[in-house]
Amino acid sequence: ARHNAGLHGSNEMRHAAQLPYIIIEAYCNDKGITFDEWMANSAHVNAMLNDPSLSHFRVWKGRV
């Protein structure tokens, strides 16, 4: 709905997704990392944002 409403930001700052905390927590548990590690390492965030199974949480549909 946010994508269809055009609420995905500007060229300078995109709103890529709105991931529920429970999804992030499940990812952290599966990978054996803490939330702090998830926040500190952009590879984890990018992996989630580019995961096709989580695409319904995406606001901006471009590649991260």
C-alpha cells in the first residue's frame, strides 16, 4: 500500500521496506546472531531486503 501511494522516498533516501521485528528476530535466531550484530553488519540487512520470500514487506522495489 505504501508503494502504491508513492511513499517510497526520494532518490537520495529510499524507504526500502518495513520489516516487523518478529521477522528480524527469527532471522537473528536462524543465523545465531544478536540484534546488535544484525544492525552493525549491513550484509544481514541487505540479505533480508533482497530475499524474494520477504518481498511483500518491501516499499521500494529496487535492488538494495
